[in-house]
Amino acid sequence: MGDCRFLAHEIEEGARKGRPYKALSLMLSYLTESRRRDRGGGWLQAGAVSAAGQTVTASSALQSSAVYACVRNTADTVASLPCVLRRLTVDDAGRRRSEEAANHPLYRVLLETPNAWQTAFEYWRTLVWHVQLRGNHYSRVLRNGAGRTTALEPLHPDRVRPYWTREGRPAYALQAAEGRPEILLPREVFHVRGPQEGDGLLGMTPVEIHRETIGMALAARDYGARFFANDARPSGVLTAPGLNDEGLARLKRDWGEAYGGGNRHGTAVLEDGVKFENIGMSNADAQFLELIGATDLQIARLWRIPPHKIGIKTQMTLNNIEHQNREWVTDTLMPLARSIEDAVCRDLLSAGARRSLTARFDFAELLRGDVKARTEANARGIRWGWFSPNEVREREGLNPIGPQGDVYVSPANMQSMRAAAAAEEEEDGHEV
């Protein structure tokens, strides 16, 4: 982090002495060099070679079907949940209430149109994709004259380098695709981090921490591709006594053409005393399929995804799948959603607005595809007075049924202790 502080010092000194372009040039050189040499902290484009010989980056990791399935499952699910800006109030009785802050500019940004070219679903999916693969998501924050957020424009994490200023405040160096680089202040950036270590400025991902596990999965994929593309069967050593070097070269070439590639596993015909000795290790001996299954299970564990979500259904039953789905929501989706919600309040709302406004993902949307669970939850909510019929109809996309649909009901056999005592007093002929 020392070179970041040096960079901040030089930029400030250059601006103070009227030489801003020299400072910007220095920053560009720093960004280019750090991008080339860095192996972590969100700058994964250069990558690193694993022990299995695979260069593992955020992009190459997606070539593993297990990694792709894990990231897409989480990103699509979170993006399908509405992110609603809510206003917290206190009624005359001192009870806290919450209602949608539909008149606030940020409400539409979070729920419908984050920017001019993305829907809310596309934006949140991009955000989670960045966090899951690169540990960090950055968006440029556009504000109106009153300082309220009007748009969020996502930035590629590989183009952004967070650093600490001399005053100990975070700032963001943005490497522009064209033109000069620029410095963004915290109020200009919406930053969502993955798990952090150190000073907490940057998030981490499994791609950084478990490069060897992902490299093994990529190596197994490449081995399988080479095996099926280039294997010549039967596999072993050809012995041809009496052939000179030219004859041996021709035999090797003809054997590859006859029994390799699309002609593999054909029947070999040997002549002129040529003998074949099988020394190859079979696919079963190498336990290739077991290796694929083991690496996929490890990758699912890294991203905290239930195995059945990525197609691993060995030893699965209906009961443990249901249990794993609940764990996925509570242990994976909810912590991720909470980190996004807190970042919204920190970066997109002023200190005063945070006292009365908050952002929440609506996890009730996860029940939309489960008709039985949804209808049972709605019926229970009406029966016990949590919801009114009109509230349930609104959630289901139906029109209200009039004022009678706004009435909250409760079971006839349920009453408060005060009401029970009053009824007993009346029965005894005493005044209540």
C-alpha cells in the first residue's frame, strides 16, 4: 500500500504546483505496471499459473462448468429479488413503521432503471457477477443538483484501483479506455466488497484464494478434451524390427492418421512384423470421472452452493435438498444481500437520509415459483392478521376487492388477557 500513498502524494503535489498532467501521467504508469505485476486485490486480469499448469484468472475460471454454474446461480437469484428503498417512520404510539419510499429518486434507480442501458435485473446480476469473481464491484454514481442519486453506471473492476490518501480516506483511480485517467472520490463510487482481510479496502474471491482448486478443475477439463480429441486406440508401443528411420516416421504418421482423432478406437491391422504392446493407462485407472466430481464438489463448497444446484445429485433426497435450499438462502444469499443493502445506505444516501431510509431485497419473491408454499403463507398471513386480503392480492398482481379487503382479521378463539379478564368480571356481576 506504500506505493499507493506515494502516488496520492505525487498527485496532490502536482496539482498544488500546477503540474496536474505530470501527476496523471505518473498515475497511468503506475496503473499499467501494477496491473501487469499484481496477482490479487481485484486485479486478476494477469492471473497466475497454478501447480496444475493452468493460468487462473476471473475469466478463465468461468471455463470450469462448476464455477460458471455457481456464479450464475447466485447472480441470477439475487438479481430476481426486488431491491426496494423503504422509509422508516414512528407512529403516534411509538411503533416503528416501514413503507416504500416511492417518491425518492433512488427508489426507481434501485427497482427499475439503474442507468440508461440496463434493467434492474441486468444491473444487479452484473454487480453480483463482479463480486463473486473479482471480489469487488464499482459503479459511478450520478447525482442531481440536490445531491440525490439518479443513476449507477457499472465500471469494470479491472479498470479501478482503490487506494488510501494521505488523510487516510479511500479514493479510486479509474483507468479510462481512452483519454486521461481520473480520480474518483468515495461519494462518486458505489463500492460493494466481497469478504475482506487486512484494512478492508478490497474484497477477495475464491478465484484468488483457491487458485489451485480451480486450476485442477481446468486441468481435468483440458485432459478430458485432449483424451477424446487425440487419443489413438489401442494405446501403447509399436515395435517394428527391420524398419529404418524413414520407415518408422512413416509408420508413426500413418498410425496417427488411421487411429487418431475421428478414427480413434478403430480396429488396428498390423503387417510386416509390426507388434503392439499396450502400456497406456485407461481412463478408469486414472479415476478421471472421480476427479471431475471431486473438484466440482470443492468448487461448490467454495461458493457455498448446494451441490444439487450445479447438477451434483449423488446421495440426494427430497428432504436434504429442501434443507440445503434453506441453508443456501440463509447462509449465502442473505449475507450477500445484506452487504449490498449496507453499501447502498453508505454510498448512495446522505448521513441524514440514513436515519429514515434503508434498502431491502424482498426475499418473498423466492416463493413465486412455489405455488403451494406461497398460497399457504398468504392464507396464514390473512388468518393471523399479518396481511389484509388486498395486500395479498397486490402481491399476487391482482386488483383490490374494495374497502372490505383492507380489514385485518384474527381467529375468533384468540383474545387478549385484558379482554378475557374483562369478560370474567362481567360474568361475576362486577364493574369493568
